[in-house]
Amino acid sequence: MRYGLFLLDEGPKSAVLPDRKQHRQRTTPTTPTTTWRKYARRSLGTPFPASTPVTARAVDDQGDRYRELVQKAQVRLSGVAKDKTQHTRVSACQAYAHPIQRELEETRLFLSKLSVDKPAPLIKSDVDENVADTLAKVEQMRHDFENQREQKKKADEAEKAEAVKKVEDAKQAEETKKAEAKKKAAEEAKQAEEAEKAKQAEEAKQAIEQSKPIETPTTSEQAVLLAKRYRDMYSELMNDLAPKIRADPQKRAHCFKQRGLVTRGVGQLKDSWEFIGRTADNIKSILSASASADVQDWMLNLVAKSLVKQAEREVSVAPHAAYPLAATAVLVMQAYPKLSDMLMIRLVKKCPFVVPQYMAKQPGQNTDDFIKAAGYRRNDDGDIESEGIYAERMTGMLALFAAIVQMPDIGGQPNPFPVHHGWTWLARIINMPPRAISPLLVQTFLSVAGPTMLGVYGRQMDKLISVLATTWIASVAGSSPLAVAGKSNLTTFINEYRSSGSIRECKGRVIKAR
């Protein structure tokens, strides 16, 4: 309970519940008593009044008496409330059920007085039969309509399927036709390619078979002797020096390691004096680290081989790339003059035109030996490479030779392979009966080294170019594409020189500082 009981001194009979409204309006009882102060509600933590002394024993006695009185009052009040509640509930139920029972009895009495007759059987009439016939006809019409619609649907689907099939058949026929045409075109292209390869191989074979020793002036004889000298040096290099290097594991390992550094440096050359100088210094450091003269000679051979191989691969398609290679070669030759012979050994081996020398098949010489001596290669199919590819490789290596001879003094030191080698080459090739490749060789040489030679030799160079224009080009025989294109390009090149008075400078001739 929210409020405590107000227990007075009269005892259990006088215990009553307080009036809630009256209790809310007052905060303290009108007549303070000891019982009120002891048992009245108070806030949590509020102490008992100090004016009433309370001992532990007194509190216990009064508490027991209070609990006893409360229990007796609850028992008396609960009995009275229970009986009264039950009586009230029973009375309410009886009052609610009585009218319902009365209405139920009245309804039963009313129903008992009613009499229901059975319905008469239905009799079919003409109207019913007409209606039935009409419904049957309507049903038949509906059934016929459904059948017609289903048949039309099937006919439409069949027609659509037939149209789709026709389209697919036409598409497949078109694809088959295209595939056959593509296959036929591929076969024709393959046959044309094979015919072209066979033609080129036949031309190369005929050129080789028809090659004969040519009566040449003294200069050409000297060129032949020079070429023989370099080939003999190559034989000594392979037959004497190479076995010594291979026999010594330490020398072989050293050369193998240094060769990779040389190849990487040469392959990464740029059109910059700073880069060229750094690469040349690295190569010279590698050469100076050689433990013996044999190792140094072999390393010089590997440096020359890397330079020539790079020219064969790169300069053939980009002539201006010859200048950085030539500058590197000259810088290394200034410290190691023997590199010039090594370069010529490698050039003559792959490109006899640097002498110049036109190779001729000698009596008793087989075709493979002649192909190797002339610098030809075989492709993956084992056929001899075409004249066009052969000419590109030859002009790439000749451009390296021309770039070296035209290179000026570097760092106050002269070029170990100076420009007079270029004059000798040009004079020799003009005094030799030209071949189909000769105009292309001459134009390549003049494009790379021409400006320098014109500046050095002046009127003599002009006279030499006049000889080329008046007599030499006309003496080039043959109607092969190589000969025709070579003569046309060289004629255009010389006409430009005559009209301008100067030889057109090749791109990349002036090397950048950085």
C-alpha cells in the first residue's frame, strides 16, 4: 500500500483506512501522537524524530504488534469483499441472460407454427430447349474459333520458323562463300609469296653462278690483296688466338664477362658526346683490365665484332646511327690503334665491299663457300636471302666504314683511320666495272662521308662526282630492281649536288654535346 495505516491507542477495532482526498490536502496529522511519528511515511534517509526516544527493544515490540493487527484486518476485509464480489457477478449474469432466454423461447414457438411446402418439379419448355440449342451452338462456335486460332498460330509459327531458317541458310551460305574466298586469297597470296621467294632465290643463284673473275686495274688488285691480308688475319685469330682463350678457364670466364659489358654499352649508344665518351671510357677500362696481351687482343676482336654487328642490325635502317658508333670506335682506337685492324677484319669478313671487292665464284669453289665469302645469308627456310635484304645489310656496314673515315680529330688527337681511306675507296670503286649493287654503295658512302671529303679534296672531289654522273652510272648494267632503283637515286643525289654546290648532309652527322 502507498500509505501507512493510522493506528491509534484504541486497538484493532478502531483501525480504519484513511481518506485519500483528505490525506493529500494535509502534510502532517492534526493531533501528533507517538504512533504517527513511529509509523508514518517519511522520505528515504529521514531520521526518526529526536523528541521521541526509541530503544531497539521498543521498536521490535511495536513492530510485532503492528504486523499482528494488519493480518487480522486483512483477513476480515478479504472475506467480506470476496462474498460481495461473487454476489454482484452472479446478479449481473442473470440480468444479462434472462432476456436472451425469453427471446429464444419466442423464436422456437414461432418456428413451430410455420409449415413449409416442397417445391414443384421443373417442367421443360420450348423456350428452355431453344436456349439449350443456342448455348450448344455458341459453345460449338467458341470451340471452332479456338481451333481456327490454334491452327493460325501454328501456321504463323511454321512460317516464322521457315523465314528464320532461310535467313540462317543464307547467312551460312554467305559465310561459307567468304571463307572460301578468304582461303582462296590466302592460297593465292601464299603461292605469290612462294613464287616471289623462288624468283629471288633464282636471281640470287643466277647472280652467283654467273659471277666471273673480273679484269680490274691496279687499284682493284691492291684491294684484292688488302682483302686477302685481312682474311688471313682473321684465320690466325680463329686458329691461333681463340684456342688459347678457350683452353684457359680463367681467361675464358674473363672474356665472357667483359663481352657482355661491351655489347650492352655499344647497344645503348646515343647521339651525345657525353654518352659516347662515357661508353668509350668504359670500353678502354675493360681493355686495360686484360691480364695478358692475348686477352687484350681477343677483347679488341670482341669490341670490333660488337660495333660491326650493331651497324649491320641498326644502321641498315637508320644511317644516322653510324656516327655514334664511329665516334666510339675512333676514341677507343686513339688509345688502342690495333682496333682499326680488328674492325677491318670483321668488316671484310661480312662486307667485302669495304675494300672494295666484288666477289666472284672461283673454279672448283662450291656455292656455300662462295655465299659465305660474299656475305650472303640463308633464311630460316634454308634459302639464300633476297638481293634487297642483302643490299640493306651491306650498306649498313659500309656506312660505319664511311662514318669512321670522315670523323674529325677528337680531343686534339688525330683520327687513326683518317679520310684518305675514304678517297682510296671511292677511287677504287669508280675504276672497277660496276655491279647492280654499286650505285647504292656509292650513294650510301657519299651521303655519310661526302660533306667531309668535299671539304678536304675540293675540286678533285667535284671531278670524281662528274665522272660518276657522266660515264659511271651509265655503265651500270642490268634491269634488276636493285640496279634500276640504285641508278635513279644516285642520279637524283648528284643532280642535287650540282644545283646546290654542296652535298646534302646526312642526319646525325653533327653529334650533340649532351
